Amino acid sequence: MAYYFISDLHLDKSRPVTTDAFIEFISSIKNDARALYILGDFIEYWVGDDDDRHGLDKAFNALQHLSKTCPIYLMHGNRDFLIGERFAQQYGITLIHEPYSVKIKQHNIALSHGDILCTDDQDYLAFRQEVRSKDWQTRFLAQSLQKRIQTAEDLRIKSQQAMQTKSDALMDVNQDTVRGFFKQTETNTLIHGHTHRPAIHNHLVDNQHCQRIVLSDWHNQASYLKVTEHECELVTDDFIKTTTLIV
Ligand code: LP5
Ligand code: MN
């Protein structure tokens, strides 16, 4: 039996290969999964639980089916932070909010989408602060579905334009912020996504060895982290990396 971690699927009806890969992945873990953690950006974008035009019912039904045999935890990402309890309950999902820690055997593991670790990207952080406020969300969700979808589409274009002006270094995690996150959560393992730079990094925090495992996005293929006992395996289309969890 194993714990599975995935993120950044960006499911969208325009990319059926990824949706099929997800359904196949869910089917492949169903007899083996102790829990599934989805660490954000599960969906390309989400403008409210009342939006039923995703064309992703097959993927959602696969989750609901899995939820009968294993708990499914979902954390918000910067694309789908408006996923609410209505959607979660409909498909047997438990929403979790960061900073979130989970104990697996004797290992204390912190989970994050990863965007809050990218603190050099000040423009993004200012934007994030605004759209994560209760007031902004209440006003946004009161708009018509069509208007919300249009705003999200506009924002995707603005975001792509903004990202062309930002360096890779600026859009990666900030090392001091990562160290602070380990201290705040009192963990020595951190799993996150968002940057789409799958890797296993070592950090030294107050002379303690810590590990940061970065999940891959799903670009037409499944990729995941599988944790069994003390071992973990990070699987992408290009490589498989293994490590032993720190006690
Ligand atoms: O996800 P990814 O990796 O592509 O990009 C992020 C950051 N971009 C975003 C924007 C999302 O992609 C947009 C998704 C829309 C879904 C939301 C649904 C709810 C509707 C919201 C409507 C307002 O998160 C990008 C980071 C990058 O990761 C790397 O970390 O740099 O951040 C930006 O590009 C943000 C810009 O720097 C600043 C935003 C300018 C747009 C201002 C328009 C204001 C609209 C009104 C909102 C208050
Ligand atoms: Mn993201």
C-alpha cells in the first residue's frame, strides 16, 4: 500500500490525453492507494462550483469511485482556489488548506501547492493576496458564470504575458522562504508543485537535513510521487528518482 501525491494536472476538455492519463492513473492505483493527495492546479481554472461546463465528468467520476476505497485530499492551487465544499462533497474529496502537515509512519511531511514559496515574484503575490480575500471572492462569485469565465480567460492571457517578462529564477521558490516553511511546519520533508520543475532538493535548516520534493506537471502524461514505508519514488515521463524519507 502507498500514499500518492500529484499536482498541476491542469485538466481541461481541450487536452483529452491528460484526462485519459488521469483516469488510467486512478485505475492503476485503486488497489494500492492508502490516500491520494492532489496538491493544487488539478483544473486549468475554476470559476465556481456552479460551473458545469468543464467536460471533465469522466475524470470527476473516477475520483468519486476511488473515494469509496481511499481518502482523497485536495489542496487549492493558483488556478483552482475557488473549488468549494459543494464540488468536494459531490465527489468524495476532502479539501485541505496550507500550510498542511501529514504524518506518514514517523515522518512529518509538509504539503504546499508551492506558489507561496515563490516570494521573489512580488507582482504575483500582490495579485494572490487580492484574489484570496473573502471580499474579492464574494464579489467575483456574485457575477454571472459567463462573466467569470471571460475574466479567467483574460487573466490567463495577462499571466502568460507577465511571465514572459519574468526570469526563471524569479519564478522559482525563494530559499529563505523554504527554510522558514520547514521551521513553521516543524517538518523535514516538503512536497509541493507549481513550478513544474520536478526534482528532489536537499536543504540545511538549523543544521538539520531537510528534503524538498517537487512534483511534475502533467504534460500529456501521468506523473506522481509514490510513498511506501520509508521510500519514495518520483515518477515523470523523463525520469524516476528515488529517495529515503528523513526520520
Ligand atoms: O499557473 P501558472 O504557472 O501559469 O502562473 C502563475 C501565475 N499566474 C496566475 C494566474 C493564473 O494563471 C490565472 C488562472 C485563472 C484562474 C482563476 C479563477 C478565478 C478568477 C480570477 C479572476 C481574476 O496565477 C503567475 C506567476 C507564475 O505562476 C509563476 O509563479 O508569475 O503570476 C502572474 O502572472 C500574475 C501577474 O504577475 C500579475 C497579475 C496581473 C493581472 C491583473 C489583472 C487583474 C484582474 C482582476 C483581479 C483582481
Ligand atoms: Mn500553480
